[in-house]
Amino acid sequence: MSTFSNKGKSTDELLRRLGMLAAISCGVSSMIGSGIFKKPAVMAVTLGSPELLIAVWVVTGIITLFGIMTIAEIAGMFNEAGGQYVYFNKGYNKFVGYLYGWAAFAVIQTGSIASIAYVFSDSFGHFFPFLRFSESTESIALNIPLIGQITPFKFIGLKFCTIAVIVFLSLVNYFGIKHGGRIQVIFASIKIVVISGIIFCSFFLGNGSVANFTADGLISSSQTPIFLAFIVAMSGAFWAYDGWINVTFIAGEIKDPQKVLPRSMLISILTVISVYVLINLAYLYLIPVDQMSANYQLSQQSGGTYLVATDAIGTIWGAWGGKIIAAAIMLSAFGALNGSIMMSSRIYYAMAKEGLFFNKIATIHSKHHTPANSLLIQALWAALLVFSGTFDQLTDMLIWVGWIFYTLAAFGVFMLRRKMPDAHRPYRVWGYPVIPALFILFSTTFVVFILYSDILAFYEGRTPLINSLMGLIFVLIGIPGYLYWNNKNKKN
């Protein structure tokens, strides 16, 4: 008997095995990864103000909430696997849906997987040293016209560890969604407990000061206009919130998805906003924003990595602070990585079912009922992306491209209300049309300013890559694939 089958029998379909708790855990765990540990210091340098730092997390959280409220209406309408890919097909057409699916495969989701796994490995390096090539070998660079350079042999041991964890969790999810779902529930619970512990210890055991909440530091040396600085800082916060859409990808495996999916998305984002604001207040209580900025800039000059979380906990437990935070990041990244691997693979499966991707990606494992080939090809491409750049290059690249599609998805609410006015909507976005319109307005502004910031940084020599354009190139490369598969479908 064949291991794989996609003949449409009930035993060869994705099964609805995930309930409300698992859906919420998927949402929370997908969002809370490494960003909350890595990004606050970078944002402090950009803003130079504790009030603005907290404001960024609040405003970004509210904008994300608006996005979730908007997308939740569409999520309640359709219960197929694939999330936004399905929504674009219904609201727009196959071409727009394909472009999103291709973008998710080329950079958005696989880039996120590579980035999260990279952070896991970076933290793992606090406990075990990694193999490195000679300086001359690490300096070998590949030049990409109009984009810049990538260094595939730099930090080779760290990259091999990164690939290993991607492969491991892909195999876990290969053997059944229940395994992946259990990991999500366990690690979502652990990371909430760990972060709550950091917050508690900071306020009740730390020797901090509430004066730090209003003690402004110096604005970054680039003297970026405050509005642009705020937008740039929001990019870091959006990376920490990113993953909110992921739970929609597994709609085909959630019990009663039309009710569970919208509710789980809203509960997840409200939980994460609360956690992020509280932990940033904890950081500021122990470390003034000026000191955050100075420590970060010093680490950049020495070629090291600065985590304000390590600095904050170090004021309580000294040298053990670094180990504690490294372990916390590993746990957090592991759970987020598992969720991203599990949920993202359903996009390419949905594409292949409609004949817009490789046929074998549409196969369902006859025993484990998982999109096994989709998981494998996702792991392979994510592994290749690991060699393409550093953590910041990958995250900057995928955030910009992702927000282009978030904007289109939100506009899809207006499209669907016109195209399918009588369709059943278990959840209707509150404040329509104002809330969706505000989200679209902000996300459009965000996309434009991030592109401007990337181009400016490139021509000022502050970055070797125009990250947003690199992401766009990855998307455009997929157009010939659409022409090929669409033409093949017409012939069949």
C-alpha cells in the first residue's frame, strides 16, 4: 500500500483534531518568539525615549489587533487549510492567491522559519561553542546585482545547528498534527510562565527605578526624524508580533473553525499585547533607555550581540542572567518555530491541491494525515535560506513583503462584502468600515516608509542589502511558475 495518497478519500484528508486551547496556543506561541528579547534594545537606540518605546509596543499591538479583527471575519467564512492563500483566491483571483503562496514559500514563512531557528541556535551557542571556518573562508561573499552581498560560510557551525532544528521539528510534524499541537500547548504554557517570572523578578527582586519610565536618553546618532524613527522602530515590534496570521493556515484541522478561529485569534493577540508591554516595562524598570542604547551600540562596535533581557536579569542574578535568558530564548524560539513549521506547510499544500504548485506537494500521508511532502520541501528551502543572510536581513526582508499582503488581505474584506454579500459570517469585524480602513491606511504607510528607510540606509552605507527589494525580487521570480502551472491546468 502506498505511503502517500491524494485521491480524495476521507482517510487521505487533513483531520480536524485541534480545539480552542490548541488554536490559542498556536497563536500565542507563533507570536512570542525571540523578538521580545532581541528587538527592544535596537528600538531604544532608534527612539531614545522610554515613553516612545512603550508607545511603539502599544500602537503596534493595536494595529495588529485591527488586522486580526479584520482578517478574522474572512477566517470565519472559510474553513479550508491555507489561510490567506484561500482568502486571496476568494476575494481577488488565483493570480493574487498564487503570488501570496509563492511569497510565503520564497521568503515570508520560510524566511521566518530560518530566522527563528537561527535565534534558537544563537542561544544554544551560549552553552556549546560552534565550529567556525577561517576568517578568509568566512569572508567569501556572493554579489547579487542591485541587492548587495551575502556570506554563506560565515558562522557555519551555527548555521548547521539551525538547519538541524528545522529538520527535527519538520519530522515531528511529519508524524502527525497532534504531536505538533501538543508541543504548541506545552511550549506556549512554558514561555508564558518564564516571561511572567522575568516580569515578577524584575519588579519585586530587582533594584530598579520607576523614574526610568520617563528618563529620556539621546536620540540615535543618525538623528532620524521622529516620525520615521517611530515607523522604523515599529518594524522591530511587528517582527515580535508577526505570526498572528499563522493559525489561519490550519483552519482545515481545527474543530468548528468558524467559531474557534476568530475567537482564538483575538484571545491570542490580547494576551501577547499584555505580555509585551509588561516585559518592556520590566526592562525599563531595571535598565534606563540611555543605558540600553549605549550598551547596544558598544556591542555593535565589538561585533557582539546585546540582549537587554540578559542585562536586566543580570542585575538580579549576575553572570547567571545570560544563561537564564539564553535558555528562555531557546524555549520560546523552539515553540514558535514548531508552530511556524506546522502551520505554514498548509499553504503550499493548498496551492498544490489547486494545481498551482508541484503536484506531489498535495499528497497527504495515508497514515499520519499530514501534508508530508509540503513539510519536507519547506524544510529544504528554509535550510537554503539560512545561508542567505543574518537574522536581521531575513526578518527585515520578510516583514516588508508580509505587510504588503496583510494590506491586500484586509482590503479583501471590502471585496468579499461586495462579491459575497449573503455569505454566512459567524464573525463580523467590529467598527466596519473604519477599523479595516485604518489598518489599510497604516499598513500602506508602513510599507512605503520601510522601503524608503531601506533604500536610504543602503546608499548611506549602513547596510549591504536593500532588504525589502530582495524580498520583492523573491516574489517576482515566482511569476513564471504561475504562468507554467496555470497553462498546464488549462491543458488538463
